[in-house]
Amino acid sequence: MTDSGDDSGGVTGTTTDDDVTARYYETGGERVLTFELDGRHATLAQNSEGYAMLAVRRAPDGDELERYYGFDMALDHAAELLGVRPAALPVPDEASDMGM
């Protein structure tokens, strides 16, 4: 299921698949993709210009755990934090171009 629009607190894309919910939004300085499963979170963040490395965090405002050039590698780390396979992470269309 995908819901696009910015009427929900700045979220421009939400996707849920196999109980994993993904939310994509942009702040003043970052593009943010968060995943949630059973109360656990993983966040990928990139600068708003979209050309920097992706930071992996446990929460949108959490400490950075690692940085990756590639979106696939960042997704692997996010999946590990949630205890799922990377293929189980739904990615809203708006976030599909993240990474370098």
C-alpha cells in the first residue's frame, strides 16, 4: 500500500509491506527514509541536495551508526537493524533514487 501526499506531518511517501512500514519525507536539510517494524526503527538520511553518502541511524534524530555510498548497502544495514531480509523493506517511489 502506498500513500503519497504531504498532509501527514511532511511525509510524502508511506509504504507498508509484510508489517514493515516505510516513511519518506524531507526536512530543511535532509531526505529521510524511516522503517518501522514491531516498535523497532531504522533510518536512512541523506543531505537534501541528494549527492552525499547515506547515514544509517536507529531513529530520525538518532546518532549515526554508519555511512554508505550505495543505497543497497544502507538498506542492508537497515534490514539488519530490524531483523529482516533487505528485500522485505518497502521503498516508497520518492526515495528510490537515494544514494550516490
